[in-house]
Amino acid sequence: MKRFRFGTPEKQVPSLYCDGFSYTETACRYTQEDFHFRVLPTGCVIEWKVDPDTHFFGGLQFYRVDHTGHRLGLRCAADPLTDSGETHAAVPFLATNKGYGFYVDTARSVEFHCGIVKPDAPEQPEGSDGPYVPALSTDALYRERKPEGTTYMTIFVPNCSGVDLYLFEGDTITDITAQYNMLSGGGCRVPDWGLGVVYRCNGTHTAGQILAVADYMKENRIPVDVIGLEPGWQTHAYPCTYVWNPERFPDPAGFIGNILGRGLHINLWEHAYVHPDCPVYGQLRPYSADYCVFNGIVPDFSVPEARGIFAGFQKHLTKLGIDGFKADECDNGEHTGGWGVPPFAGFPSGLDGERYRNLFGTLYAKTMLAALDGAPTVSEIRSIGALAASYPFVLYSDLYDLKAFVCALVNAGFSGLLWAPEFRRAASRKEVLRRLQTLVFSPHCLINAWSNPEIPWLQFDCVDEVRSLLQEHERLIPMLKNAFNRYHDTGVPPVRALAMDWTDDPETYDIRDEYMLGDSLLVAPITSFDTDEREVYLPRGEWEDYYTREPVAPGRFTVVTENIPVYRKK
């Protein structure tokens, strides 16, 4: 890898806050002269020529995998509803099919223009593409057109006059991404129980109701490893007090002891907008932004004092035996009420709202790890940023389209991230099983019943099928553990798009509904609830059916099954 410095970079960048950051320069075929850099009144631009058949991959995106010819405007957002680049994890790292990838070390909202033709380029397309036929639909008018002629990769970084660009080289995208992950210290370490089944209870449940849920799971032999509590455990949750609600939990220590005594772990929901009734509100206020969210103050977690106060107070929870958190809403919700940190907000550290928005999740995760004081965890978070591979936090969303969730699962590995295609509710028995099948073959098996008055599969009389599926996930834990060990040691993600391992196979480039899990499993979820059929593509190699162990030839074929198609690479 090699770092290229352009202009005068800002000091408050992701690498500044990454404890495991480790940069060692190696030989690189690119030089500073291969890049063109310029400063504009609105920011700075880096660009370089690329082959017309260069393909670009990266980002926790819900609607595409291959960004060739596309503008990717990375911006942290709570509900990324369109194919614009908005995402829960605005990580400015892309990899290509040409043996290199690049990371922009900035907290700004970067724009990647992935292969554009400049009008003054010397190599222009020849001839005509035929008689002009007026388009009669917006889809036809605004369709993406393959670049022709001399193409460029262009990066725009707003509101600054310089930036560091890290370039990585490798034979496959897996090699390239692994180097990016090792730049931050390698993948996260996880305990075995953190790879098991997480069941989040209804947000208004009392201690007694939660214990009843735990007992139901045990009596019905449904494996659950973690019980999650939603907002109702607090005296106030929007914003938060982080204080137990005495009506629902009159004896927190006794309740936690009962849960732990059943062999379960406990995960608590919260967000980092602090209510005036929080016991450390006064201590945190001098280290907070000059704007509120949900009428609560926003601590500046880039400041050690703020992290220390917040984490120190959270230890009244971890000392009771809490070993996981769901860190919610550390993004912005323009599409869901307009809440969030405004870009013009000021923070004691000197950060503005734009940069804090992209750093917030990572700094929040860092703060909660301090509260856990070294205790093993796999926690959840709604936003996280660059250089976060070493944090044992899994991303999730308030969106709920299964097809989009699977695309996010495919894409997460490009950015050194983990994604939870969670199950919340269903309109049919088929939907219950299809959603759970995807969870089973994922790194985080999360059932989130926060809004359900009862256990969500009870109305569909499918407890036997649910039990069988979740038991299958438990059997996968040793394999997942090995995958996470490899992630930690080498940076190779436990979940990978097919284009990562088969970078020289163009057929894999925009496959957004298949992924590799661990070293050898190819998973192809069926994301529709009204069919049992889908097309599968197996890249070159020797394959066998996961269930029958029968050999399966590579290539494209149609499968019809009530199960989830899974294949093992031999």
C-alpha cells in the first residue's frame, strides 16, 4: 500500500481516531504524477485515467454492487431510500477489478464519479449509435450509459483543501479489501455467544414478560443466546436517561441475575442523545454540540473527556452483567422526521456537523467498548464509518425490504463491515421462513420483535420450522468462528460478494443476491415471498449442494426449493 498526500489534509480524519491504525508503505506501480489534483472554492478534486472496462465496488449500498459509470455520493443517512450513495456507513473506500483499490482518509461526504468521459479527452467514440429515436419514458431518458473514450475516476471531497489517498494493490478484490481492513488493525474478535441467535423483546415488555419469553425459548428448544431490551427499559428514551424504569424493572440486578442464570446474555438499546434527567447530563453539557437532537444534548465523542464521562456512567450497566448494546440513531433522519445533527453544528473539538455525522457511529462504538472495559461483545449499531473493521459492531436499518437487505449483506464486506438482515415481523408463514433462512446464513442472526406484542411466528403455527432453522445457525457457529479468526488475522471479511473472490469473472460483478459465507459456502437467498424459484450462478470451481452433498456444475441454472439454496466449494 502507498499513501499519496494532496494539498493540506485536515487533521480530524478517521485515522486520527483509529487506535489500531497501522500504515507500512510497500512498493506501488502508481506515482504522484499519475493523479491530477486541484482545489476549488467548494473543496478539492483528485482524478486519474482508468481503463474503460474498469469496474468499481464498495460501500454499504442497498441497490447495486457495481458502481461503474455511476455517481456515488457517500452520505450517512438513517433511511437510504434511493440509489444515490446515502448509506448507514459512508466509508470512502473502493476496489476495482484492475488490481487496485483506494481509501480517502476524510470525514467529509465524499463523491466518487466512477468512470466519466471528459469532453476534451483525446480519445472520443467514433461514428453514430444509429438513428435518433425519442425516448418516451424517464427510465429510457436517464438510463446509465457505458463510458466511451478516455475515462476518469474522479473524487470530490467537499469543504477542504487537501486529503490523503491510500492505494492498495492485489490480485483479487478480497486481497485489496483485506489490506484496507489491516490498515485499521484487522477484523474484530468475537465471542462464540455473539455469533448465536439474538432475540430482541417488545419495547414495552416488563422484566416478567421478558423472562417469560426466555422460558418459552428454552421450553420449545429454540436456541437463543442473547436477549435484547428495547427503549422501555429506561425512564426516558427520546432522549435517553440510561436509568432503569422502576415500573417495568423494579429490581434490575435481580432481573439480570435471572437472565444470566438461564445462560443468556443481555443487550440494551440506547442512543447517544442525552436527556436532562440523565445523572451525568451536567458533566457532559460542556463537551457537547451547540444543537440538540430529540431535545437531548449530543456529546462530542471525539473529545476524551466526553468519552470518559459517558463510558464511565455506562459502567453502572456493564457492572451488572450487561455485555452488549444496540447503539441506535447515530446517523441522520431526513426521511423520517428530519432529526439529526445539522451540518452547521459546532462541537468543542472544532468538528462541524458534516464531519461529526460521518464519525459519530465509529466514535460511539469506541466509547461503548470503553464502557465494556475489555469484556467480549458483539453489539449492534446503526451507523459506523471508515477504519472500523476492528469494532465488534453489526449494522442494521429501519428499512425492511429483504432484497435490499441481502444486497447490503453482499456489499458490507467491501468496507470491512458487518450487516444484520434482521427479521421483525411477517405477513405470512412463507415470509417468516424466507427471512429467517437468510438470517441463519449470516454473521448476525438477529430477530427484532421490538414492535410485536407477541413472538412473531406464533400466529403462523411454524414453531417446528423456526426451531430447525435456528438450530442450523447454531451448528454453523464453529465455521463462523473460524471465519472471524481469519478476519482478525488477515483482514479477509467473513461475508464476501462473489466479485471479491472471482474478480476476473465479469459474470459476478453485479450479482447482488448471492454471497460467500466463510471460506466455502455460497448462499443464494430467495427474497420473494410468492415463489420458490430463483436463478443461481456458481463461478468456476467444484461445488456441491450443502444439504445433499451432491455435486453441482458451475454456471447458471434455475433452482426450485422451499429451502434456501446453499452450495459448498470443494
